[in-house]
Amino acid sequence: MESGPAIFAGLVFALFGAALLAWTGTRLRRGEPVAHGVSRVASAAFASVAGTVSLALGLYCLTRL
């Protein structure tokens, strides 16, 4: 019974993390800022870390089924 919410949470975390990493990479490749009003390096690092953590959390949830 608990596997349904775990699958949902895992997929949400994994999709968000993958999308955030893809968006950050695309913004950096184009030379556009990741966040307005913040250092380009700091915003890219924070977004990359957040995307990686979210992707790892999603994979963790999916492996605990």
C-alpha cells in the first residue's frame, strides 16, 4: 500500500531534478543567466546542486520499493 506514494514521490523528484539540470545546462550553454540579480557562478552552482540532490532523492525513493 505504501508503494504508490513512494513511486509518485520518486517520479516527481526525479523528473524535477532532471528538468532542473537540463534547464541549467541549457541556460549556461547559451550564456544566459540562471537567476537574475545573482552571480552567474553562484546561481549555476546552487541550481546544479539542487537538481542533483532532487534527482538523487527520486532515485532513492524508487529504490526503496
